[in-house]
Amino acid sequence: MIIAEWKPLPELVEKLKGHTNVLVAGCATCVAECAAGGEREVETLAPLLQMALKKEGRTITVRTRTVERQCEWEFVEELAELVPHVDAIVSIACGIGIQAVAERFPDLAVYPGVNTTALAIRQEPGMWIARCAACGDCVLGETFGLCPVARCAKSLSNGPCGGTRKEGKCEVDENLDCVWFQIYERAKARGKVDQLLKVRKPKNWSNSRHGGPKRVVREDLRP
Amino acid sequence: MMKAGTRLEKTLRAGHFALTVEVGPPRGPNPEDVLRKAKLLKDIADGYNVTDNQTAVVRMSSIAGAVILQGAGCEPIMQMTCRDRNRIALQSDLLGAWALGMRNCLCISGDHQKASASGKLKGDPGAKNVFDVDSMQLISILKDMRDAGVLASGDPISQPTPFFIGAAWTPFAPPEEFRVLRLAKKIEAGADFIQTQAVFDMKRFATAVAAAEKMGLTDKAAILAGIIVPKSARMLEYMNANVPGVEVPESLIKRMAAAKDQRQEGYKITVELIQAAQKIPGVKGVHLQAIESEEVLPEIIKAAGLLPRPQV
Amino acid sequence: MKEEKQSGNMPRIVVVYCRNAVSSAAELLEGAYTAKGFRAYFAALPCSSKIEPSYPLKILADGADGVLVVACPEGRCRNLVGNVRAEKRINYVRALLDKARMGAERLTLERGEDLTEKDLLALAQRCLGPLKKLGPNPMKGDGK
């Protein structure tokens, strides 16, 4: 899922100071899965914003609505009936959803209530770890199902670097496993260490954001 | 066949035990800061590593520092990390460095920018990192620019750029059994010389080198044992606990702690480490580092009996 | 909320208690109770783990001066770890209250078993001191 985290409250308060009627809009898909932008979080943020703004001497009304997915126009449309009553929307969907809302309601101030940070999996309850970097050149078939782009702090193609800590943890974050350590362990378990001996050539990054903003067209699906 | 004809290369080819030292560029633009070090360290080594924004802390560039050293009569080993520059910038800087007379280059991954915010420094943990290519690929790039006159893209350059290519080796970092295999990869990619992470346990190091020798690696590339001059028992403890791949035997820490003059003991230990490295078959030299205190190096090198450096 | 106008400026504390933490008589406690120096409002939960962050936040946004959550003692939760989860969530909300400059002290957690109405009121009483320091809830008197 796409994961996001709440923006610091003072940052939101600063943005909302000039508004009176606010809509907090949530999304029931990715951001709900990472406990940042689902209905629960909408209902938590709404009273919090009200109180925080009151502390700044501002009285605001806060409406709430959580739609199934903010990245789909048909669901974004559900917010339309609330729009005439508000002068700002705080969306706690991912950056995609926030932009869809901003595009559908271009006359309204739309603020992000979260920072979208990664493509992750919920590894354990309350813990999400990045798994994919959307590099557009997937090598999972060569690294035994472990992504060195997203999970190596240096995105090495021929890791590990000399920084692997004891117990196979990453030099940059001791809470993270060194993915190249893990790749080696898996290769060893399968008796395929020789697959790691070939020098992998520089990656082609052009199929990702590095090649320019992504645009995908499927002629077979066009009207 | 000579790859680049540098002093380091010639020294190794002639069969001498080589010695390189490390010079950290200043956190400022003053060439005097480099010249001062050059004066202190002239004629005591066969190559002078100039670090590349080590620990992601902004310093005078490795190329600039290296050119200044060269002008002062110290043959530099330019260091290049993969953290800050993409392949276009790296290759461009290599062409420029060669034009300015650089002929030794050590290719390493580089510390993540998080490392820059430690101690009193704010650093740049918020900077974007590059890591377009990794150290292995950078080695290959240098090899192709030298031996085929071709860039990573496949486009040709107007003439080849002979470099003596270096790489790093951390034999004890986990997964330990893979480290010698990765060394083999680096040598296959084109590494001519290897400088290791600091070694404090020469016996253990000898086993790792023996494994490399068994694979035929010590004939293909010259391994220089990395040695850091210890200043205190606390420094040794810190390195043992915090620097990946560095293992300091308990006995050494105890010895330092018991010493009346820890600094002097540190010099003694360094000399012993150098002499132990000389006895390991397959080890062709040492790479000495005295972090932020390069001035102690001449005395230590002299005490180790490595002066004067052989004429090549 | 007619009651508010009648009772003037007395602090209002909402006591959200776990049914399993109180005596059988106290289990029926619901709604407003006038105590000495404050107004209490009781609400029951089948388990303290049913506390969601939005619940105490809404109570405070509505104008209550403080929320007291009463849970079972550690290791005595009928649902095994419900009261542990409750504590984590309450700590989370307290941090949010701090960030909103409302004061973490507006939300507290107490533990007990077989508590009577008197016990609960006594626990609520303990909140008054810290709440007095914070002053009345700025959300009060918004036509609520």
C-alpha cells in the first residue's frame, strides 16, 4: 500500500488559520491500512483540529467524510455535496487522492493533512516497512524476491556495502535488516550464490520518475 | 603491463611493500590547509588518498584537494563515492580529473547522508542522495574508460583515460563468507588495488587474505591492509562497537587502557600492526589513517622502518 | 446541555469506565452526576480497549474539561490485553492533546477493580487539580 503519516499539527493549524468551515476528507484504502487517513483517523483529526485552532483564537466548523478511494473520480464525486458548505478541505489521503480532490474542486483550498512517504507492507501490527521504490526496472527475479532498490539505503545493485552491522543490520538504520545480507542468505539456502557473482550493470532508471513524470496509455482500454 | 604508471603502481610492480596515507580535505576553501598537510607528509608515502565528502560532510572536493596535493609533490589517490553524483557527473569529473593529472582513483559506495549530522555538525541529512551507480559499477566504468575508451553509455571518449583503479574491502562485515566473493567481483570489474577497512586483528585478517589468495585474487590486485592509528582505549572501544567491519580484540583495548601514555602506545600498536601486515603473504602494502591528526604519521612510518620510500 | 447553564462554570469531567472494573451496582452508572465542586458524566464501555482516539477527543471538543478513563488493573483484563491497548491509545491521544496545546492532562487513565460510585467520583476528583492549572476548556460556550 501507499503509506502516509500525519503532518505536524502546527503546520496544519497554520494553513487553516484563514478558514472557517473545513472538510476533513479521508480514504478507506491505502491510508486506512496504515492508520493515517481512514475514517478512524478522520474522526480523530477533526476534533483535534477544532481544538488546536480554538487555542489560536479561531473558531472553525469541521465536517468529515471518508470515501472508498480518493484516487477514483466516482468516489471523489461524493464530496461534491459538502463542498458548498466549506472553504477548505484537508485531505488525509495519499498525494494522489489529494490531487484528485484538488483537481475536481479547483476553486477550493485543498491542503494535505499527511506526508505521503512510501510503498510499504504492514509487516506486523503497527509497523510498516517500505518494499517497493517504483523503479520501473524490477530485479526481484534476480535477487531472490528481495528489493535492493527500496530496501537498501544506497540502492546497491551489487551489495552489500562494507557497512553491514553485526547481526546483519543496515549501517544507516539499525532497525532495518541489510537486504543484501538477506539476499545472500536466501541465495545460500537455495544453493545459488553463484547468481550473485556476476557484476550487475548500471540500472536503467528511465522507466521511473527519473525518466520524467510517468504517463501510461493502454490503447485497448481507451474509449 | 602498466595501467597508469602511478608511483603507487610502480612501487607495487617493483615488489616493494607499498604505503599509502589518507588526507582529509578541509571544511573550507583554503588551499593552504591542504598545502600544510602536504608539507608535513611529503615523501613519506607512495600515494595520498583524498577523501570525497567523507561521512557526507561537505569538504573541499576530492579532485580539488588532490590537484593541490599533486602540485605540492604528493601523488594523490582521488576517492569517488556514488552518493552525490550520477554517472554523467562521475564520468565528467573523471575526464576533468585526468586532464588535471589525476591517475589513481578509489571507487567506493560512500556513507549515507544521515551520517553527516553527528557530533556538533548539522550536516545534510535532508539532502537527496544519488546512488545512480554503485561502487562495483563505478569500477567497471573506470575500466572501460581506460581499456576501451568508452563511457557507460557506450559512447566513445576522444582518448582513453588510464587510471590505476582502487576499491575497498571490509573482510569482516556480515555476511563474512560472502566478502571474499564480493572482493572477487570487484577485481573482475577492474579493481587494480584494494584498501581494506581498518584491521586490528592481523591474525584474523591473514585468514581472510588466505581465502583471497586461494581464489587467485592476490595476484590480480594488490591488497593494502587498512590501519587506523588508535589514540585511546575509548577510541578503540567506540570503533569496535560502532564502525561496521572493525573488530578490535579485547586484549588490545585492555593494553591501551593500561598504558601510561595512550598516545605513545597507539603509535607502538600501529607500528606492530604494520609489521604484522608485512608478514602476511598476499598483502602488498598498508593504508594508514590518522583521522584529523595526519601530523603523527611521519613519526610512525619512520618507526616502522618504512622510510625512505623506495625510488621507482 | 441545559444543565451547563444551571451549574455555571464548574468543571465537567467525563468518566468513561470499563464495566468490568466496577462493582455490579456501579455498572448502571450513566449520565450526569453533580459532585462536590465539579460535574461528572458517566459512560460505560464493555472493555477499556473499546476506547478509540476519536472518542475522548470528541468529548473534549464538545467542551468537557477532562476525560478520565477507568480500566481494569494490569493483567486482569477479561479480554486479556484490552487494557494494555487502551493505555497505548490513551498515551497517543495525550501526545496529540499536547501538540494541540490543549494539555495532555485533560485525558487520564486510572485502574481499579470492584469500584463503587464513590470510588469513581473520588478518582474524578483527583483530576481537578491538574485541570485547574490548565484552565477551562476553550471549547466551552460555543453554543454547546
